[in-house]
Amino acid sequence: MYRQFSPNPRSLLIGSFALWLLANGQILLAHEGHQAATYEVTPAAAQIEQGKYLRLKVVDAESSRPTAARFTLTVNGKEYIPPNVARHGLRFISIHQRREQQFIATYARGSGDVLVPLPNDARSATVTVAKGFEFVPVTASFDINGPSATVEVQMERWINLQAEGWHAADEHLHYERTDPKHDGDWLTMLDADGLSHAHFLVLRGGNLPGIWAQQFAYGKAGEANDGKRSIRPGEEYRDSSQGHVNLLGVEKVISPISTGGIGEPRVPFNYPPLLDVFRRMHELGGIGGPAHGASLARSSTAALDTVLGQVDFFEIANTHLYKTDAWYQLLNCGFIIPPVAGTDLPNFGFRDPWQPLLGEVRTYVRSGARSGFDAWKQAVRRGEVFVTSGPVIHVDVDGVGPGGVVRLPPQGGDLTITAELASPRPLKTLEVVSMGQPISVEVKRTHTGGVHRLHVKQQMAITKSCWLAARGTGGPKTAVEHGLGIQQDVMAHTGVVQVLVGNQPIRSEVEVERLRKQLALQQEHYRTQANYEEPEHRLRFVDLFEQAIKRLD
Ligand SMILES: [Zn+2]
């Protein structure tokens, strides 16, 4: 399933040829394929019944209706990727050219039986069907005795988070959407991977030399929305020194998208400051924050931009990465911002059969009955979020959840902390974190009705203002490890609950002192190491760091 490939112009030509034939009506297909540099959707097969095939029925257990889901196959004990699927299926190829990563995902569209061609020597097979994180993944084994086999898979929910007002989003995708007529396929994939929202971010350089992952329009005009799911275009803006930032939902692309030598045409300078980019993003209706846990930067300005008030969230996880130190440091200094997570596809498109392709790591926000970008944005702003690559996580402090504030009298008081991590898949740890450190708690482990649960309910005496959150882990992502050599356990982390004692702010003086020193070192870096076109640009950075250091007093 996980193949390295060499970018081959011929394969793109063959794709174009198939489309050309389609356009001329010489092949009768129910669904055209489509493709761009970052993906291909294989044209639907017309006459699968001529050879051996599988008739796959994927049904929602509650409604008995067909439902969209991802499926994977083994045939005669080996992984099998069909060359195509018929019209009720969707075969998607995720392509990262520079890293030479390619991953093929097959989906049931939820519109009827999916016909899947099987090899002529197929005798026995398995199919695994998964639909995001709220349905139990199902594996069914079957024999192929005649020309075809029929398998029905019932998809059963073990939890319904949407009924509790939680909506899932992948806030970090980089695929082209150059023609709105293909949005139906994207929305089907969101449905099949259990997502309500996706943010498709344009980029410049890296995977491809110029501007890529372009969208047919930006802001509201570039949205896809079927009433249940939505896609909103945005931008990942990058500077080699300052780092990468996700600008979600902006009405326009903020140029030059990349600075500091990333991409072509090359902008060698580390200017403008990302602070200015964030300000412009806010003018353009967007919401943003540092990507990749503030890594992938020579001297990340995530702290600077947060202290100066322009950061709305902190991305702490991608498929290949889970990094909380920079975020915790800012929280400990009193800058209370929510976490988000997203895949960074087509980077690291390696998946186990139970995992979704889109939203392998995702952000749940509590926006109640409301959906769409504005509701999503407001819920992130309130901090009503958790992130996960599998387990569902919950925390409350005296009944107050992430984004909320618990107030205690000046002498402090006792609080009850409840936390839970749950999944149909095995779990490792559940921790309650206070000011970045796990506190000592008793964790109860249960496994009933096919669901693993780790549970904490504990009284805690609090005398100092602090933030509290829950975090947990489960089993390893084996495909990511085999494909990339990167070890990642599935993870979940809640947003934070603030506990305010009297009028004390949430603030660790030790951490503030450490941040002050870090900002002073960074000020020196930007005075002596960064690349500027004009002397005043250097002075601007020096001044911004000066302002941030003062802001810590
Ligand atoms: Zn990035």
C-alpha cells in the first residue's frame, strides 16, 4: 500500500489521455477522473462484471442506508489495491512529488454497492472498512468461489460527538481545488473520513517549485458546502527563519506566501514579520497560528507573535509530529490559546486500514448545532476544542470544559477533575496536565461494549491560578513507522480550562524569565543573522522583540 514512486511525466500524460477520451465520449464512464500535481481520482471503471469482482455493501447500522467510508483489501493474504472501482466507489491517489510519497485510498461513496475488480486468482480476501473515529472499524473475511463475492459491512457508531455539538476538521490539507465541479468528490471523502470541515491551504515552494495547492477562489467564494460538510480555502505562509503559519479562511491570498528563500521565484529576505501577516489575515477574516508546533524554523517567532496578541491557535500535531513544548511555555506565561491539529497531507500519507486518510489527526470544535467556517472560527476562538489521531478525550473541572474559566476565592479551594479517554482501539495513557506537568491521578481502566476507556475522577486542592488539560495516547501508527521510520503513537489533547484564584493571573515567573531570555536571544538573531533588503526592516524586528519583552513585565 505504501509505495515510493518517481515523478513520471508519462503517468500524468496517461491520465490526461484518459480524460481526453472521456471528453470525446469514447469511453462511457459514470464518473470522470480528475487530477492535479498533488492527487489523482481514478476514472470509474465501466464493466467490472466481466472479470472476478467484489460487490461491497457498506451500510450505516442505524439507518440501514449506504454510507460513505474508506475501505482496504487483502487478497490471498496480501495487500491488494484495485486498479479502479466502479461508480459507487472512489479511488484517490495522494501525491507528494518532492518526497516521492504516494498513497492510494479507496472509498465507498455511500450511494450504492461498490463493485471492485479482483485478480483472477483471488480465492480468499478480507475487507476493512473505517469511517473516521466515531464508528467501529470492521474487518470481514470472505471466499471467492464463483465470479463474484458479495459482502455487506454494517458500520456502527460507538459515539456520536456531533449530537453533543462537536464537529471534526482537518485544518491542514494541501490539495489543489481548481474546478468547483470536483467538490462533490472532496465532500464525499470528508464524509467517508468522518469530517465536518476541511481547510485546503495554498503554498509556494517545497513540494513543487511554484504556487501549488491552488484553489479556484478564496474566502467565502471558494467554499464547498453541502449543508453537512464544508471546505474552506486558506493559506500556509512560510518563512525559513520565522516558521510556518496556517492562515485559515482568509478572503484573499497574502503574498508572497513564502519568504526566506522558500520556493520560486525566490524571495531571499526574512521580511515581512509574520506578525504583519497575521494582522493582514485578521483584516481578511481569517484565523491563524503557528504550524508544526513552531518547529521547521531557524528561530520561530511563534512566541513573539503570541505575546504581541496576533495568534489565535497553536498547531501541536500533524501526522508525523506531536510537539507541545512551545505551546505549554506560552500557556505557562499566561497566553491562553487553544491547540489545533491537522494532517499536512499530501505529506506523510501513510495509513493503517483503520485510519482515515483526511483528518488522520484532527481538531474537534464545539460549535453546537451551527456549522460552517464562521461557527468553526468562533469555537476555536472560545477554546472549545480537542485534538486527536484516534481516541476521544474529555476533561472537565467542576463541570467546566476546555475554553472555560473556573473562579476560586483568594485562598483557593477544592475542585473535582474528570477526564476520560475512549476508543474502540487499545489505549496506553491518560494524564491530567497542570501548567505543563502531569499531576498524580488514579486512572481506572475499563473495556466494555468493545470500547476501551481510561477514566480519572479526582479532587484537587488549588491555591494558585493555573491551567488544566487532559492528554492521552494509544497504540502506534504502524504504517507511518514502516513508511517513514517515524514512531508516533496515536494521541489526544484537550484545550485548556483556566482556574483563576482570586485576582492572580496564570503565570509562572520561572517560565516568564525563560521566555524573556529566549526573546532577547531571538532579538539578537534577527539583528545579526536574518536576511533583509532594507536596514529599517532589521530595526523593525529589533523593535518588535523589544515590545514583546516589555509586554512580559
Ligand atoms: Zn508547513
